[in-house]
Amino acid sequence: MKFDYVIKGGKVVSGRETFVGDIGIGEGKIRAVGKDLKGPTSERTYDARDCYVMPGIIDSHTHMNLPVSGTVSSDNFFTGGRAGVHGGVTTIIDFTTPEPSQSLPEAIKSRKEEAMDCPIDFSFHGTLYGFDSKKPEIQEAIKLGVTSFKFFTAYGESNRRTPDGELFNAFREIGELGGISMIHCENDEIIRHRRKELSSSGKKTIEYHPESRPDFSESEAVGKVIHLGKKASGRLHLAHLTTEESVELLREGKRSGIDLSGETCPQYLLMTETAYEEENGHRYAATPPLRQDADRNALWSGLESGVINSIATDHCPFQNKQKDEFKNDFLNIPQGLPGIETMSSLIFSEGVRRDRLSIERMVELISTNPAKRFGLHPDKGSLTVGTDADVVVFDPNKSKTIEAKNLHMNTDFNPYTGKTTYGWPRFVFSRGTPILEDDQFVGRRGSGKWISRKLKD
Ligand SMILES: [Zn+2]
């Protein structure tokens, strides 16, 4: 059998087992997985000894070039995609949001143009503010390969909230079509009230951010959304869960038989609201806010037990100067954190090395499960023969001390500055082509492909 490349002698993490073996790659696909593969005409062998070999990582929640609070997130599809490659990411699912004058299919087309120079494969969730008037466009979007739709229960002040009546219709009708409703769950009324209260008493520095969006404002919305989803027979995915109660509600919701999944992000697993008390605490501004230790622990157990299905980054970086302008005004600061490049190493360091997660579970959380949930599997998220050769050779002993300038995300801020993490990719392949070799990005601008997603695995 002819291979273009053979990855030799790595610990192949495939499904629920890990075994020492080789992977043969040819014409962009995985051609063989086994022991002692020989490709007589193979061009190059990649030594994977002592490394894990895993399917390409999928970041199913990113915001490249996102307009926020009068500015734009600082990574575009090229810089953000390239930074992702340094962290083993080979596919992203970003978002497309129709302008008021635009239909969702039009928005998908123009966002695809914007993503043209992405160096890794990409897809979008369709973001909708409201549902009823957008209903006719859903089927068209599905034909274009967008099979998940994002709604907010909060952000009423900026007209992004979908009212409950429309939310119910969305869950029912998107569910009937086999699509997924992805929901940002926070209670709009509580947040609006608290923001007003804090603002009028002059409490505008970042340490009041958690108070403005308390844990129960999230769990109230999670509970409501799950309840509506159940009544509507919807298929739901809950974005960026942060609290202990949310994990509990997710667990109960799943037990009640609803088609439900949930995600969390590294920032909620690694940091707490004490970050906001730091000198430049405003730079950690993100929504939902960072929480407390009990929440972090609950999120880790939710990942370990399988209650939480996936980890994604909500990658939405800003330069310090973009945030510093609002140092004393959390009400208007651009909210978001960089994350795409550091996810795999942080989760490996804090999860696998600390025995909170097995390596197989980590791969499920950052690759296989998002691939399955969002209609990318088995081409993405697996190492099955015949599927896309998106492969990461992950060196568990490679370490790096995190600092913005050692990384490739387009920001001078990193929330984990000074932290040494273990486990970084040594080689990364995208559809059979090497795109990272020993810390060097060797991919190409624009070589990422638009991925038309399926409706149901
Ligand atoms: Zn987001």
C-alpha cells in the first residue's frame, strides 16, 4: 500500500482504547492503522515514540473577527486558525450572524468569504436574534451545511435576546429538522437589574462583574431552557456552562431523556473570580464571568463523569489596549479571552496529568464528542481508516511557560501568564498534509476547507 506519510510508534488514542501503533496516510486520508506499517514508497516517516497520536482537535466555539462593544476581536481566521494549529486544532466551528438587512443564508455566504484564508477546516453555527421571522431561512441554511443555531436568553439590552415563545418554536422546529439549538443561558432580567443597580451606585470596576451575572442567573436560564427543550422535543447544546448547579441540571436533564449536551471552557476550569481582583483584573473580562472553586470542581467532575460532553474555548481575544480603555467600566468592556492555542495543553496538564481525566476522555471532550454532536463525525474526531487524516502527534513531556509573546494568538494578553504546562503537539496534519512540525507552522493561508455539516450522527 502506498502512503504519503507514516506516523510511527505512537500511543494511538482511538475511541476508548490506546495502543502503540502506526498510522499510514495517503491522499489526505487515513489509509491504515496498525503495527509496523511499511509504506515502500512513503515519502516521510514521523517518529511518534512516547507521544500520543490523536484525531485533530475541534474547537467548536470560536469568535474570529467578532464585532463586540464597538471593537472587533483581535484574531482573524488566519491568525486564529494558525494559533489553533500550534495547539493541535484542525477544525473550528465559528459563528455567523446576519446583519439586520441580511438573511441567514446571505450571512453564511459572506462569512465564508471572510474565512477564506483560514489555514484549517472551518464551519459556522448560525446565530439568530429571535426565531419566528428567520424560520424560513433555517432549511436553506441546513442545505448550506449549517446545522446548528445559536440563541441567547440574555443580552436583551442589545437586542440579541430571543424571547421564550420564539425560543420554544426554535427548539421544536430545528429539532424536527434534525438540527441543534445551541443556547447561551443567562437570565436577562436579573442581569439587567443588577447592572443598573451597580451602575447607579458607581460600582463599575471588574470585581462587580460576577455580582452582575450571579451563578443563579445562569442556572435559572439553564433550567428553563432544558424544560422548554423537553416540551419541544428539541435537540439542545448548552454553551459555556460555568456553575455547579448548571452541571446538576444538565445531569438531570439528560436523565430525563432529552437530547441534550453541554460544554464548558478552560477558563472556567482553571480560574476563579479572584482573577478580577488583580491589578489588571479587567483584562480577564469574559461572559459568563469566572466563578468559584466549588464550581470549578463540579465542572471537572462533570467532564470526568461524562455529564459535560465537550470543552471548547469561546476564543475571543482582545489586545490589552482594547480592554484598558474600559478599565473602570465593566459594563462596556469587550468581553472575551484568548484560548484556542492553549486548550489542549491546559486540559492535558490540569486534567490528564492530575488524574482528573484519562487521555481517552480528553480526546473525546476536545475532538470526538464535538465532532459527533455537530455533524462532523467520522471524518473529523476519529482515526478510522478512510476518514480525513487530521492527526495530532502530542508530546506529553513537552513543556512551555505561557506568555503571550511565546504564543501565536493575536493578543498581548494571556490569562495563564507564567504557568508552565506540559503536553504540546509535535506534529499536526490537516487532511493528510503536515501543518505543524516542531513548533513551526508549515501550513498555508487559505488551505482550510469549508465543512458542510450533517444533521445527525
Ligand atoms: Zn461565545
